[in-house]
Amino acid sequence: MKGVQFVVDEKGRRTGVFIDLLKNPALWEDVFDLALVRRRAHEPRSSLGAVKARLVRAGKLPTNGA
């Protein structure tokens, strides 16, 4: 893949990577998104219904749910 270089240890195992962000902006977005998902994995979750109700109360979503 162009714009991607791997760092290897003395045994040839990949231990790091350099990503050219100008050539691969979408790849960086994917890596960043995965990092956020992992960091937030243990945060409390809300149901879709609870989120919609909260948005309606805040006036950010019409009461018909559209």
C-alpha cells in the first residue's frame, strides 16, 4: 500500500507503522475511530428510545420522532 511503511524489530515482526496522512486520510480516520471505540467500550450505554426522548426534551428532535 502506498504511503504506509512498517517498522520491524530484529526478528522481522511488525511493531509500528508510518502512515502518510496526505495519501491515506481515510485510513487514519479508521484507525482513530477504532481507538475511540476501544476507549469508550466501558462507558454506560443508552437505548435509542432514551436518546430520542432526551433529544425531544432538549428541543433538538421533533416530537413525531422524524
